[in-house]
Amino acid sequence: MHVNIFPISGFVQDSYNMFEMDGEMEKKKKKKIKKKEKLEGMKKEMDIVSNDSYNELEMRYNTSVTKGMTSTFAQQILERDGPNELKPPKGTPEYVKFARQLAGGLQCLMWVAAVICFIAFGIELSRGNLTCFDDLYLAITLIAVVVVTGCFGYYQEFKSTNIIASFKNLVPQQAVVIRDGKKNQINAYQLVVGDLVEIKGGDRVPADIRIITSQACKVDNSSLTGESEPQTRSPECTHENPLETRNIAFFSTTCLEGTAATGMIINTGDRTIIGRIASLASGVGNEKTPIAIEIEHFVDIIAGLAIFFGFTFFVVAMFIGYAFLEATIFFMAIVVAYVPEGLLATVTVCLSLTAKRLARKNCVVKNLEAVETLGSTSVICSDKTGTLTQNRMTVAHLWFDNHIHAADTTEDQSGQSFDQSSETWRSLARVATLCNRATFRPDQEGIPIPRRLVVGDASETALLKFTELTVGNIMDYRNRFKKVVEVPFNSTNKFQLSVHELEDPLDLRYLLVMKGAPERILERCSTILIKGQELPLDEQWSEAFQTAYMDLGGLGERVLGFCHIYLNEKEFPRGYRFDPDEMNFTTSGLCFAGLISMIDPPRATVPDAVMKCRTAGIRVVMVTGDHPITARAIAANVGIITEGSETVEDIAERKRIPVEQVNKRDARACVISGGQLKDMSSDELDDALRNHPEMVFARTSPQQKLIIVESCQGSIVAVTGDGVNDSPALKKADIGIAMGIAGSDAAKNAADMILLDDNFASIVTGVEQGRLIFDNLKKSIAYTLTKNIPELTPYLIYITVSVPLPLGCITILFIELATDIYPSVSLAYEKAESDIMHLKPRNPRRDRLVNEALAVYSYFQIGAIQSFAGFTDYFTAMAQEGWFPLLCIGLRSQWEDVHLQDLQDSYGQEWVNIKMCDWLGTGFLLPPCLFVCRNRVLVSAIVFQLLLGNLLCYCPGMPNIFNFMPIRVQWWFVPVPYGILIFVYDEIRKLGVRRYPGSKLKFITSLTIFFLSITLSTVHPVSSH
Amino acid sequence: MILQRPKKRVSYLNTAIGFPEFGRGGWVTGLILLFYVVFYIFLAGLFALTMYVMLQTLDEHKPTWQDRLSTPGMVIRPKADETFEIVYNIQNTESWDMYTQTLDKFLAPYNDSTQAQKNDECTPDQYFLQEDSGDVKNNPKRSCQFNRTMLEECSGIHDRYYGYQTGKPCIIIKLNRVIGLLPGKDGQTPYVTCAAKKEDSDKIGELMYFPPNGTFNLMYYPYYGKKAQVNYSQPLVAVKFLNITVNQDVNIECRINANNIVTGSERDKFAGRVSFKLRINTI
């Protein structure tokens, strides 16, 4: 299969430029300009990379290609260059993180309030008035609140970062190094430039190395380039570009096969290609998460309103004739009453609850706020390999007896198998089994076959597992057919063959089995096996073969042909010397057994998940490094391209018209390869993304991935990926999702979320949870906002009408931070509205967390009802104790006069000045409880709230500490009619929303009429009375 | 496969009635305003209704709850503005003149003539109960006389200056009115005692109480409220400091002694007791 490296090299060149390294382009430019020796030196450095002689290498690094360098010198270099490991991206220092928790918008307001309190206390103190410690207490409480919530937020963040730290590979990588002429095994981080290292199949390449000697060495560059095809590595320099030449193996790629290749290290640590890409990723700016934007938006509104209210009433108070200090304290009190102190803690708790829930479903969230991002996502750019597919070649189809049979491709072998009774199948299976060099690693008896580790390339592995599953006990089977000779696959022959003795010791014939590219195999065949019969291979069979080959190829599958022949006993008697190089035996006129095609099959859960995304209004775009045909086949398989959708090319073919004449809008699907993408302007790409709802990008380079992500942005984009090459795109995306199993550390570092099971279906869970948390946060904030009004109005009434203060600041803080946290959090447990996954994703510009409607609803409707409820309770309590409502008005100054100890109430009783400021405050605890509740957690939350409220009210000793006084049990029931009103009103509103979904107008009209009729029907009997 | 078209996102919270947005028709804005007007009228109506119902349940004569008044407060007269201090200089008439004037004003309703005119003479040492008989209210209720002359030397009749001029000032103490309060159990009469705070105990000198022993006679209780008992005269106790140390602060605390009144906790400094500072300057 041919390998398209071109776009990849382009990307790396850019990265080179970015780091002022000498890339190919630079080099050309410099040649033109003809600069001085210094530049020549740099150019030389590049040359060394690929085509320096060993002598020059030895000179440069002061080493030897046979003995390696001396230990002492290596030590010096290690000190100079630092250890050979990727530096983790620079994190924010811990104290900055903590300080950030203390300096949010709301926190700043609280600091200001605390400072005002201190100043007020200071002024009181300087006046010699030592009786009033309330301001001091309040200041301390406020600071405590800020610090405690800050600590809490910091702890949550710290915890989620820690999860990631635990992922880091704790076992240090080992490498075999030759120093002082001796082989040693040392930790890979101690390697330095110039070291001579040895790698063999299964090892990770410990640094960027120049191959000195090698034997059939192949590396998997997929984590670097996304290309899953193994690539040969040999000492020859084949290309000027370091990325394309064969004599360089890159850091963190895996050596798949080959025995003991040696190489010299030319780059270590962050200077390796991988290191540069990783640092490129950290250079891409981190976008703010949508929920952070929402919360900021909300905090801005709240802070603005708090200051506005505070200032307005400051001015009002000054006008009424309060002293400046008093007015300032009013300002502070209004800010305290208005700011929802508990909100940030609530949000953090809600998010971390969801994060926990997600972790249980295999999604680990690195950044708490990312929990919600998935819910807002409207485009998912998904990698193919490993995410949508199982990331292992599996036999998908077989063609024998002129019939295509489907094999079971499910992960757990739960699918249907094909008819295995045919004689042809037995022959085909024998060829597939024998003509195969792959072997299972030892000691894997307990592991299910599909998951066993295999030494060998992808297609041989697939065949091995397939035959193990269908035939059984392959190792034993191979032993029965003793291998005499084999010719491995090479790119000129495009086939592989081996010659075996037969199982039956009496049968002295040799069996030649061959597999390879189907057309090459067919060329060598003269007969074909049909139902166990050898028939001559005529035109008709040839055509049948072609059709099958095309069909399977069209499915994006890799097709192999299989044939065999029994060698003539006389011509090739026992002991015949088969020569693999000369091929002194029959290699034509063989008998064709069949075709086997392989594919990396989609995961079982993926089609359903893609379907769910689609119903949820999320586009799934496939971005892969694989071939367009394969990509398209998988896309069609998992439903990214739906049945019946056509690409422009399909339509052109169907209508038999040139591609240019097809209206692009008719084609729902579109497959764009990296080559095409290179020639497209960004406008064209945007156009394509707009016109075709079903997009597949194939053969894309990491940089192109970044471009695609950028084009999608504007809406919220999720990107999945596993390789180092994906990390820039992961970082760029609104939410990067890395794979937990296959993912590289660089990808995990750049991502916001990690799928522990590498399964696309987990993303759907994430989306659902994200949407749920957004809705629930909305409810939680509605609850908080609602509560703000009955907390604020007492102060406003206190200032303007001068009634005794119904609700003090400390009490407010208690309500906010003690009794109300649990109910707010419990709203995070609200179940999803059943159609949550049938709705479009929210529009980040339109569907805000806190919008006008929500604020108006909470403030002017429910908040108003609750305020009235609170005041009803307050006036009732006052009246029942002897203070009639009209007497209360204007009572403030006398009420608060410490020296007036015989204040008369409405009955003529005389009262000493007891610190009554808070004794009615708890009456305001109840109204928030009346907020409509549905689920059980919320009920328990309200019970909790009542219990805690009662504890605060009735616990002996509480009055001395916090000025709380027990309130009479009867007063708890005063606001009940309002509670019923809220309940009824909310139900009516919901009913209205359901009944008049489109028309706000009818809805408002009917509501108005409803209230009007109630008002009138009550007024009527009263007035006629 | 036929695609399910995503529905428009309808969340109940989203579709609450919004504020009038600009650009909508004027009559829509009007309608929304109308809604709010009606809504708030409705709420105000509900509030008024609940207030009305609540006020209906109240008794005219007796508050529903009196749990915060179990220990009545005590107050002194004369009272300077904003402080609990009585500080004056004998030499300087103006410094004590205001105290005597306050007392004059305070005691005016207790003049014997006024009392005789408005109130009854009651049987001393027993509660003056005037219970209602069932639904028939026994209103208006009569009150007992508390004559100014009962304060004798502190009545201001013989000594217009209540002893302030001579450095033997009178302080008048009253117990806050509480409806239905019956101080003293088993016929024991509540009385007031005054004492200096610890460090000043040797400075206070001799005290004289009027009426004798500083008692509040039981006949003044119970109190039936200002509506039923319009002319109620609160009993008083006067304390005369006979030889208090001059030119020094003396902190004094007076408390009520009754076997059914618990005098105040640390927190309520005025429940059943009263503290003040007295300083008489001679120079």
C-alpha cells in the first residue's frame, strides 16, 4: 500500500519554522540568499541527519558506531542537555491557581463588603462604642466564606488534576545502550545524543535515532503520522527530508519487527520531532470552556446588579437622611444580601458530581468545566482508528465457491458465522494457516483469542486469529505440516509462499501455499477450487473473481488471494533443496482457493452511538489518516454517511454526467482527501462543511486536522484523537477527547477528557450528562436567583420604610451557605427531561445559562411571590407579638435605640431593646423551601434544610452565638398559601408552555386573564360585603 | 434510514414570560406590562387579604404571644439622652436642672388630684382582677391610684429639686408594663433593691426607698392593656442616695425581687434589672 507522507512533512516543516529550525524550505531560501558560514553550519546539521557518513557522525558526537561513547562523556552530555524525556507542559503554579479561586468577580465583591465592614467597625471602635461587634463578626464571616469556598474549589480542581497524574506511566522505559563497548540496560531518560542504542521488535524507540545497522526492521509511525502501515527502517538514506528517509526512527514510535537494529541517537527529549509537536500543542491557545463563559456572564450580571442596587439605595439612604457611614453599611449589606455566596460552591459540587458519574462510565474529565462542554457540542470530529473501529485488522469477508461469505467481526465473537462445511473452505483455511508467519506470544491461554498478543504484521495477525477461531490450535496444526522453505512478502513479488510436508507421513508430496495481492495470485493460477473440485480457470471464473475482488475492495477492505498446489512427487522428492532466492520450484499453474478480505471493523456500539448523536443534532465528522475508500466504508458502516446519501461523485456516476455539472447541494455526503484539502481555500472548506451534512476527511495530516477543527469552530467542536499528531487539534478543540488505552501521553496532556475504554459510545454518555448538567445548573441558578429577592427586599424595605430589620446579614449568610447548599446541589440530581437527547445542541450565543427569561421569571415572578410570603410571615409574627403593621413602619430608629428600654407596642406593653434584629429572620428560611420540587433528593434536601433551620433556631445556645431566636412553630405555616400559589403558578406555566408552544402571546394573555379573574372574583364579594 | 429531525429546544425554564423585547409590536409590550400589573395587583391583593385575615385573628386586648416578655425590663428616670449616666455638679444648677425638670414632667400624671379624679382606690396587697365574664367584656377597666405623695421625699412636693441640689438625688425606677403579668407568687410583694457594682460597694452609702422597702404593690397588677385600661398608672419606686461618695463614678445596679421573675441573663442587661452610673461633682 502506498504511503502518503507529503502533507505530514509539510506540517513538520512548519513546526521546524516555528522553532527556528532549519527546515527544507528555510534551506532553499538560504541557498538563494547565499548567507555566511553560520548558516552553512546549520544547513550541515540538517545534512547530518540523513546522509552523513558514519565517520562524520562519530566526529560530530565524539562517539563510535561500534563501541558507543564513553560513560564519562555521556555523563557530561547528560548534564549539558538534560534528561531524555518530554518536559510536561508548564502548569500554572499552585499558588496562582489558589489565588485565582479567591479573586473571582463575586469574591471581589465580598472582599469589598468585608473591607467596608472592617472600616465601619474601626470607626465605631474609634468612637469608643465597644458594644457593637456585629460588623467585625460579619467581616470575619465574609472572609471565611471566600476562603472556604476558594479552598473547596481549589480542592476540587486539584483532585481532578490528580486523576491525570495517576495515568502517567510509572515504570521507566528501559533501553539497551552500548557504552565503552559494553551493552547495558539503562533507563531511557539517561540517554544522550551520540549514544549507540539497540532496538528490537516490540521496543519503543527511546529517542530520535539514525539507523546504523538493521535487519528487517519495521516501525509503526502511527502515533507520529497517523499512518498505520508499518514502515521499513534501514541504514540507507532514501530521502533528503528527515521524515521520509528510511534511516531515521523517531522517538516514542514502536519497533514492530526486526532483530537488534542499532542506531545512534541524534536528538533527545524535547528536541525530538515528537517533542516539538508536543510543544506545538502547548503553543495552541486554550479556549475558555462554554460553561466558564456562561458563569462569567452570570457573575457579571449579578455583580453589576449588586453594585447598581447597592449604589441606588446608598443614594436613596443619603437622601432620606442617613449618615454616610450608615449608608455605606447599607451598601455593603445589600451587596451581601444580593450576591449568591453559595452559588460557586454549588456549581463546583454539581460539576464534580457529574464528573464522578462520568468517571464511572469511563469518561475521565481533566477540567471540571469540560463536563458541560460536551453537552453544548454540535460537531464531533472523530478519529477513525481505535475510536470508531476496534483498531485491529479482522477478517471480514471470504470469497470461495463463487460466493461472498461474511465473517464474524464483533469484538466478543457473538455474531453469525458462515457455512464451513465446504471442501474449498478447508483448503482455503489450510493455505491461510500455513502461509502465515505470525505467532501468538507465549502464556496467553486464559485470554480470549481476539485479545491475545501476536508477533507479526496486521493482516497476518488477523488471519492467525481468524484461523485460530475457526480451525483451532494453529500452532499444533502448523507443526503437523512441517515447513520446508518460505519466501517472505516483498514489494516486487507481492506474494508470500511457503512449502510444507504433508500431515500424512505416507504422502510424500510437498504442498506449496501462496498468498498475496489477488491479481498477482490469479496470474499464477490455472485452476480454481469450487466445492472441492478443481475446475479450469476460464473467462467466466475470471470474471466472477474480478466482481468479487471489486466488491470487497469497494467495501474498503484489504483483499488477499490464496492458492496452493501439491508439488509433483517425482520432480520434487523428499530432501529436495528448495532455494528461496532462486525459486527453483513451481510457482505457476496453481490452484486458486479463494479471497479473504480484512478490515478494521467498527466497534459494535458505534453505529448506535452515531445515530444517537444525529438525533441529538450533533454532526459527526470523520477525520482520519486512512484511505478514502476505507474511511468511506467505515463511515457508511457506522452511519456517519447514512444509507442513500450520495457524494458528488456518486451522483455524477449515476446520472452519467461530469462531476462539475452536479449540484453540490444534492450530495449529502462528501469525502475529502488530504490531497484535495491542500488545494482548497478556507472558504471552500467552509462551503463544503456547510453544504454536505455528512463529511469524511481522509488522508489528513495533523496540520490539516487543525484546519478542519478551526473551520468547524464557531459552533462547539469536540475532537477525539490518540496520537501525538492529534495533540494540536485536541488542544485547539473546545473539548479534546483522548483515548485512555491507545492514547499517547501528549494526546492525554492536550485533552480535556479521557475515554478510558477508547469507545465512541462513551462520548454520547458525556453529551447526555453535559446537557443534563446544563439544564440542572439552570434550575439550580433559578433557585438561587429566586432566593435572592426575598433576601434583598427586607433590606430595601428596612431602608425605605424603616421597619425593624427582618433579616440580618449573618442570617443571610447562614441561609446561603448552610441551609440552602444542599437543595441547590440536589437539583443536580434532577433526572433528564426524557427528550434531552432529541434536542439540538444549545446555541452558545443564544441559549445562555442565565437569560432574560430566567432572570425575569426568578426575580419578578417567583421571587416576588416569595418576598410577599416572607413579609406576610414577618408582619404576622410582629403583629402576634404585639407590633401591628402600621406601627412597624417608621419604627426603626426607636427599635434600634439601645437607650430606649421601654418602647411601647400596640398594646401598651413596654419592651426593652432585645437584639431582635434576627429573631424573625428564620421566617425567611421557609419561602425558598416552597420552590417546586419533583424528585426525591430534592425532598430530602428540603427536609435537611428544615432540620438545619430548626437546629439554628431552636438549639439552645444559638441565640448567644448568632442572635438567632427560636421562632414559633405556628409561623412556619404562615407562608403556606404562597407556597401553594407558587406550585399552582408553576404548573399553570408549564401547562401553558405545553399548550401554546409557539405562541408566547396567547400564553401571556391566558395567564393575565387567569390572574385578573381570580383578583376580581375575590374583590367582588369583599366589596359587596 | 429516515432521519429524525431534531426538535426545537423547549425547556420550561426558557419559556418563562420574558421582559418586553424591543422590536416587538407595541401592543405585545403593552400586554406584557398588563400581565405584570395584573400579577402584582393579584399579589398585593393576596398580601392584603392575608394581612386582613391575620389582623382579624388578633385579640384587641391581649397579644397572641408574650413569650419574649417573661422577664419585664426595668427603666430609670430621669434619663439623660443617649446614656445611662447621671452626672452633675451641685455647684452648677444647670447641670442638674434638666434632671429635675424631667422628673417634674414624668411625675405630673401622678399628682394626687389627677389620680383621685381618674382612678380608684383599691385594696392594697392583692391583685386587682377585673376578669371578663365569658363574652361579656368588662370594659373599660378601672385602675388603681398611685399618688405622687407616696414617693414622699422623692415626690418633688416638699423638695422641688428631688435632692439633687443637696447631693442626695432621687432616682425613680419603673417596671415595664406587660399585659397580664402577675409579679410575686403567694401574695409576696415584689420589691426593688439597688446595690453598687463590686468595686464601688463602699461608695454607695445609705439608700432610702419609697414607697417603704421599694415595693410594687400587688394591687397595680395585672395590667390589661392600653385599650381596656386607659388610665393605668404604672407603680413606681424611688431610690434616694443619702450619702453617696462624691466626685467619683459609682456604678449601680437595681433589680426586681419577685419569686416568679428570673432576673436577666448576661445577654439581656435590662431584663428585670437596670444599671446606671451616678456621679456627683462638688467642685
